[in-house]
Amino acid sequence: MKIKSIELINLKSHERSKLELSKNINLLVGVNNSGKSVIIKSLLNLQYQRVFHKDDIRSAKKYTKIYTEVIEINRKENESFRNRSHPEEFEKSNEFTLCWGMPINDQPEQFYFYNSNLNATRAEYDKVNVEDSKGGLLDLKNFPRFSENENENNFIYPFLAKRKTENYDSQIRQDETFKVSDSFRSLAAKINKIGNPSHQMNARFTDLCMDILGFKIGTISSLNGMEPGIYADISTTIPLRSMGDGVANILGFIVILLTEDRKLFLIEELENDVHPKALKKLLNLIIEKSGTNQFVISTHSHIVLKHLGASLNNKIFYIDWSPKELNSDSRESIPTSFVTEIENKPQAKIDILEKLGYELHDFELYESYLILEESSAERIIRDFLIPNIIPELYNKIKTIAAKGVGDLKPRVNDFNRLFVFIHTNPMYLNKAWVIADGDESGRTSILELKAIHKSWPEKHFINFAKNNFEEYYPSRFQEDVQRILALKHKEKPAAKKELLNNVMEWALANRELAIEEFSKSANEVINLLNGILLELKNK
């Protein structure tokens, strides 16, 4: 079951907004109070009562309405539309239009119907009934809302901005195990379920906890029952409530997402309280599960946007607002939301990144890129070799330093995601190089990157011949280089940084001599850079 579209009429700041949704991932971006949460709550309204109140009806309007088109309904899901109070009011179909409304007067307080006539003409603002294309009233069936229980074929899983809870339900009962809530109160029951070794997702849950959190988690005893937590040793426990909010966010998300398919996930600001490294791993899990689930996600994070917005199958909606006069005779105005689907074009996506506060000039969109294993190589190449020995590369190539070989693969992946997201492939295709040291870890990293990024030219993944870039420093510094390389691992970074500063200070103060000596000691590096320059000239 998927949501094809949703249309909001006279609901808070939305006078009339319609979104044609992707079957996979939909991102809602925009400033605070622009109307993103209203869209998510409009979908939540399919499963929960009292999501909206009369105060949510737009000023000076008689009622509010929501139209939702649901498609790809299978036989089991079709039973969700059967009203238990009126089982005879039931229609079998693989697609329905759901119609919800709430008048400003007392009767009825709210109504929810459905119909399989997807081409029905939408009602005018001042009508409660729904008409067909000929002006006749549609034969509407009562829609009971989707179940709030997993074992009763629920459809929606909410992860709202206010999902935090001060207390977790300590009684692990069946109703808590299968209850779908908009908070983490039942997290102990959920963890207890998937934490059972017989659960088919138990091993994957454990692996993800170790990968993202760095520890395994289960349920521990509490004064009133059980609660989420870990064992620090054989008898000492640490409850989840003693950990950071981000841990609960991650756990609550993993434990549900791993077990569900053909569901709708409504997520507000997943990035809240989650470290960027852990966030990226959660986003990869969303991408993995988006083949069988649908997501509507509001975010202010450029990390979320560029990770999830890269696929052609996903959609991005920008929600903005501006004041609008109530009528031509009145000076009174109210906020009005405007929803725009972002075009799948480079400039449109760059504009959205900038609106989120991501300054692309910090990343600098150069003609080509050179990604290096660490800062020593990057600084020498950027600040001395290019401007002084290969000046034609100046302002043509952007050098980027990873934080060691372990950070090289994530850095290249992030670089690639940014450009895939904005679809500027022609700008950087065949114009990015990655160079690592020649030691075993450097060679392994380059081999892994070649296997991952098969669309890149294989010759653009390079290892230096030497194990450490410092070995390319002029001979006058090699005694210090060998002394530093012999230091213990923890002592090396500070010593290498101090030596780098000394080399750069000497080179800038003795430019002609430094050019002569680097031309000998770093001949291999200079030849690589000249090769890059030649390739750029021939493109």
C-alpha cells in the first residue's frame, strides 16, 4: 500500500496544497513554521483520531478537508477499510480516495469516507459533500482509520519531533509489544521482542547496535518491571534513561524499521540528537528499506537532504510561507504555505542546500578534485607544489584532506553523494582523483574504493610509492622524518604536524631553494600532478 497524493484544504497555513508523492522517499524542507509538520500530521490523521481540532481550521473558513489517494492495496490491506461497526459498508479495490473533513459548526465534529472513484471532481471549499464529475453525490463508505496495532495490520509508523519520553512502560505485555505509538514509551517491549535470539531480525539488530552505538542493548530489570538498558558487567546495569537522547532515537528507529515492509514512515527531524556519523548509517538503512516502504521525512539537515535526495526515484518538496490578505476589503493577513516540488536539476538542488544553510563555497565547486589521505600531503601540494611548480593547476583543482586512511573511504563516499545529489555528473565525471600512501592500509583502501566507485576511471585511484608522504620532504628533513616515524602511534600526529609547519615555514622563506629541492625529493608527486594537468587539458 502506498500514498499516491495528499491534498490539504483550509488546514492551518495551507489554503490548498497538493503533493504528488514518491513511492519511496519524500523529503520536506523549509523554514520553521512553514507548514511541514501539518503535512506529516495530515498523513498521521489516517491512523489516529484527534490529530486536528477546530482551531486548526484556517481563519475565516467554514471547514477543513484532506484528500488522500491510496494505491497498490493488496488483499490483506484491503481489510483495513472494513468498518467493524458497519461491515456491510465495504468495497474491494486496489486504490481508494480517502476524504476527511471537519466543519466549524458542532455537527458532525469530523468525518472520514473513502471511494474507489479516483477521478472524482474535488468538492468546492464551501461544500462538505463530495460530488462526482456530473455533480451527483458520491457513494462514500465510512473509513474506520488504520489500526494502531502491529498485529492488526497497521500502516503508519510515526517518529515525530516530540517523540522523547521521560519514562518507559516497564510492563512488557502483548498490547505494549504491538502498540504503535508516537513516542518511545513502549520501547522496552519492542527491544524485548527483537532481542529474542529466535527473532529473524535479532542478528541484524545486534549488528546495527554495535555498528552505530558501539554496544549491544536489551532489557534490564527495574523497580516496576523491565526497561531498556545494558549490562556494564555481570551485575551492574545502565538504563537507557541514563544515556543521551540520541541513543533512544537510534534504537526506536532501528527496532521498527528492521521488521516492517509495505508501511508508511512519518519522520520529523531524524537528525535531532544524533551524531552525524550515526545519522549517515541510519540514512543508509532508510535507503535500504525504501524499496519496500514509503517515507515522508521533514528535515533541516543538509546531510539528510544530500543522502536521501540523490536518487531519481525520491522527491524533495520545499515548503515556504508568506502573509496573505483575508480578502480585498481587509488589511488583515494570515500565514499561507506554498509547496514546491524541487526540479531534478543541479541549480535547483544547490539552491535548496543553500537555503538550509549549507554554504557550497565552503566545499568550493572546482573544475576537478584531488582527495588525499591526510593533511600533510594536502597542505604541501596545495600551498607549495601547485602554486610554485605546477601553477597551471592553481584554481583548477580542489585538494581535500581525509583524517587518515580510515577516513578516506567515508570522505570519498560523502564527496560522491554530494555530486550525485545535485546531479552534476558532467562537472566532475573523470575529474576526481584519490591518492593514498603506499603502505598496506593505503593499498587496501584504494582497492576498496575502486570496487565501490566503478564508474570512476580506475587509474584515478592511486597509491604513492612511499609508505608515508613525509618521505617526499627534502633530504635536509629526512633525519627528523625517520625519528618521527619511529615514535609510538599516539605521539606521531603532533610531531608530524610540527614538522609540517617547519617544512612549510622553510619553503616559503626560501622559495627558489625549496623548488629545487622538492623537484628532486617529490619528483613522483610532481609527475602525478602533471599527469592530472595533462588529462584536464585533454578533456
